[in-house]
Amino acid sequence: MTKHRLLFLALLAGTSVGAAHAQNAPMRGAAMQAAPAVDPAPRDPALRPVFETFGGKAGLVALVDDFMANLMADPRTRPFFAPVDREHVKTELVDQFCVILDGPCTYTGRNMEQVHRGLDIHRSQFNALVEDLQKAMDKHRIPFRAQNKLLAKLAPMHREVVTK
Ligand code: HEM
């Protein structure tokens, strides 16, 4: 495992997503009953060059194809994806990644809390999914810096996805 990866997994493990925590903390206190849903596809105009590095929307479609193949080949994640409409999930993932990277797309899927509620996802399974995404990005020769830009946007979502 490379240094980049270790760093990133440390980030996932919890403590150092400080900025996001700081942003959320006051909201939690003030809106205990009806916390607004976290944006599942936060557009970041600064990431447009990264969108190009990923090969635009066509690049994302090819990437997510391999990502889903990895998820299905991985015994840690396969049980979650085997029973669902994987073509639909792929379409939503492409749109989600596309919007995050400021591509010309619209994300029409549900928010991350709604989608993953009741799936009982453990942190180790979240980390497995990230590894499967990294493997797909490596195959598509996405440079580490670009990989980490996308992963940094996805990492804070563990708070909504991991429920076990
Ligand atoms: C940052 C991490 C993740 C992101 C960005 C993400 C994103 C998404 C998106 C966009 C969808 C489709 C939404 C829709 O249909 O409206 C989805 C569905 C799904 N995700 Fe995730 N996901 C993440 C982590 C995980 C993990 C760790 C697992 C399990 C190991 C998982 C299992 C599923 C399953 C089973 C569905 C299909 C649910 C259904 O059709 O009812 N996801 N995810």
C-alpha cells in the first residue's frame, strides 16, 4: 500500500476530516429534530480540471463500470450489490461523481442517508468500497492527485453511509 493510500485511509478512519466536522457541528446543535440532508453531490467548480483528467463523462462511465465489477468481485461488498439494480446504481454514481467534479450533469438520485438507511453498513465495508474505487481508478490510470480530489469529497459521506 502506498503512502497516499495510508493517508487516505487514515482520513476515512475518522478524526482528520476537521473542516467538515467543524461545519456540521453548529448545525447539529441547532437543528436536532430536522437536520437538513447533506448534499449528496456537492458541486465544486474548482474540480473542473479533475473532471477532464477523469476523461469527462465517458471516462466516468467506463470507470464506474469497472468499479461495479470490482464491488461484485469483492466478497466484502458483493452481498450488498448482488440483489439491487446495478445498472441504476451505476447511472446514479456516474451522475454523482460528474456533478461533484463540476461536469455537465445533474444528480437525480436520493441523498446518501436515505439510500443507505437500513443496509447496516460497517466502516470496514465502507473502506472496502473505497479500495474497490481506487483499484478502478488505478486501472484507468487516473493520477493520485486527481483520485484524492474525488475521494476527499466522498470521505465525509461515511457519516451517512456507515450505520453499524
Ligand atoms: C462514499 C461512499 C458511497 C457513495 C458516494 C455511494 C453512492 C451511492 C449512490 C449514488 C447510490 C444510488 C442512489 C439512488 O438509487 O438514488 C447508491 C446505492 C447503493 N449503495 Fe452506495 N454509496 C457509497 C457507499 C456504499 C457502501 C459502503 C455500500 C455497501 C458496502 C453501498 C451500498 C449501496 C447499495 C446496496 C445501493 C443500492 C440501494 C438500493 O437500490 O436500494 N454504498 N450508493
